[in-house]
Amino acid sequence: MREHYGVELNSGPWGINSRRALVGAKVAEAQGEAIGEAYHRGVLHAYWLEGRSIDDLDVLKDIAGAAGMDAEAFALALDDPQYNQAVSVDVALAYRLGIQGVPALIFDRQYYVSGWQPSNVLRDLVDQITAQQSGEHRD
């Protein structure tokens, strides 16, 4: 990241259980696209740039509050079975697709990219998919 984008990563602790953060994403998404996006960006920023532990409830409440949610209501919603079930569905889909790590990107429901890739690799893949969908052939 430093070489390509000038960003110094300061990742949070390894080996944490990120499920609570994933459930939090479902809670945030239920509040609307803007709040869901703000929460998602907040979690990424907290973990990858601030080195915070995204399995810590206080960290997640801070992120939720900054995203525009009531932090206490957010914390209570983390125990709601519907959000936990939504995460379980996502995890089951990931296993069926063979996804074993992050980041994992799926384009057009069929092209799987695992791990960090430079932007030009992703751009080339999008160009190839676009060309295929328009009937063009590209090497």
C-alpha cells in the first residue's frame, strides 16, 4: 500500500473474531446505504489505519456513532437474531464459493479475485467483463 498509494498500514491485531463487526455491518446497512457505507469505511479505517481491534464492542460503538447511528441502539441490535442469520447466510455462501480469505471480490457473479490486487489488475478485469458483455473479444 505504501509503494502503490502512499498509505501506511497499521493493522489491528491478528486472530480476532470479526463476526461482531460483520453483524454490525448488517445493522448499519438496515439503516440505509449511506450509513452502511460509512460504517464499512469506519471499520476498515479503524482496523487497517488506526490498528484498533474491531472485535471490541466499544470500538464498534464508536464507529457506529461516527456513521450516524445511536451507539447504544446499535450495540443492542448486535444481538438481534435476524442480523446474525444474515451473516451466517453470507458465510455459507463464501464457503460454497471457495472463498477462504479477504479481501475477496466477485465480479459479475463469476469472476473471483482473491487477495489485494493493484488497481490496474482490477481495471483490466472490469474491461474484459465489459467487453464480453458487449460481444467484443479481448485478449
